[in-house]
Amino acid sequence: MRRRAAIAIALTLTALLAAAVAHAEFAQKGTLRISFNGGISPRALPREKPAPVQLHIEGAISTTDGSQPPPVQKLEIALNRHGQISTVGLPACTSRLLQSTSTQSALQRCRPALVGHGTFQANVQFPGTAAIPARGPMLAFFGERGGKPALLLHLYITSPTQVTFVLPLVISHRPKGEYGTLLTAKVPRLAGGLGSVTQIDLTVSRQYTYRGQRRSFISASCPVPGGFSETIFTFAKGLFHFGGGETLETTLTRNCKVR
């Protein structure tokens, strides 16, 4: 009987782990739809002591009928508390240095503070015309916003108009609960209201040396219960706040194993 129960538990765990393989989650209200995806690598991590990891986050806003989605006004990304962000000794950049710069100029000014990169998509709409999709490179720098640590996202559009957009993701920590780190951004309209960001694909990873010690901007451990070598966990929660009080929320479940 015990053997059968153990087999049943093992099969259930295997099925759950298979279901936790990285895939996007969707949420929808009316015609408004969001997708949220992400994860960390490597998945093999120490059980207790955090090790350097790479964080990947994707978010997209669309509509099911092809209409222009409303601009998101606030974005919140909550990360599992078994991951942590360290900024001790890491050079910082400022939003002022990044304003009105190209991707190359931003790197020239703030390369020591670079912690990530990616791409973004936005809709740019001039008066009396249909929205024009635009894509561009995105850089992530460590900095501050309102006296708090932040990821400064540098977005650069060259067509149909040249626009630089700096989006601060403020980093805060929660002492209790499932999620220990919160990334929050208030998202203004692009180019004086002519555009809005509809998609972000961001990878964050940075290792550096401070006072002779190797450090990692992002580290994580794998919270595997005793007796198991692999587990599933709630990796992140994304909240997208739109004008008019509409909020869409998604949660990502991922898996990791002890190395």
C-alpha cells in the first residue's frame, strides 16, 4: 500500500513539473488581453545558498478585435522570495543621463551600470492616422528613483519618429509573504501622448566584483522540500493597471531542481 501511494505521489509530482515548463499565461477582460511570461536560468540551483541566475520577463498587451489597446498606466511584477537582488557596490546611472540619448550614447554614458537588455514594441499614433507599430532595443541600467533602487529601462525608437523613453522600475522588498521583491513602474504615454508601449521582452543578468568578492545582481535558490530533488513554485505575478480602473493579473508557476 505504501509503495502504491509513493508511486502515485511521484506520478503526480512528475505531472505537475511537466505542467510547470515555461509557457506564457494570459488574462482577458472584454476585448483587452495581456500575456505574461518569464523564468530564471539555470534551473539547477543550491537548496539554500543563493547562486547567480539570469532573469527573463516578457509582457504584452493586445486586443482580440484588433483595436488599439488602452495604454497601461502602472505595471507591477512580484518575484518569489527565494530570489534576491543585490546592488552593493554596483555603479549606478540616472534618468537624467539617459534622457534624449540613442542606444549607443546611453551605453557610452552608463555602461558600468548595465544589468540587462531586450526589445520592446510600441504603437505610435499621430492625429488622424492609424496606429503605427514600432520596435526598438531596450537596455536596463541600475539606478535610483525617488531615493529607492530601480531598473532604468532605456527604450529607443528611430521610426516613424525618433524617441527616447526612460521607464524606471522601482525595486522594493516585502518582509513577509510568498513574493519578496516587487518591481513597480508608473508608465506615462510615449512622445507626449502619441504612443504607448505594448510589449516588453527583458533579460536581466549581471555579475561584478566588489572589494574582492564576486557578486550577482540577481541570485536564487531552489526551495525543494527534504526528500525531493525537484519542485514547482510560484515564480512571479504580473499586474497590469489601465486607465478607468481596469486591472489584469497573471501568475507564473515554474520548476527548479537541486544541484
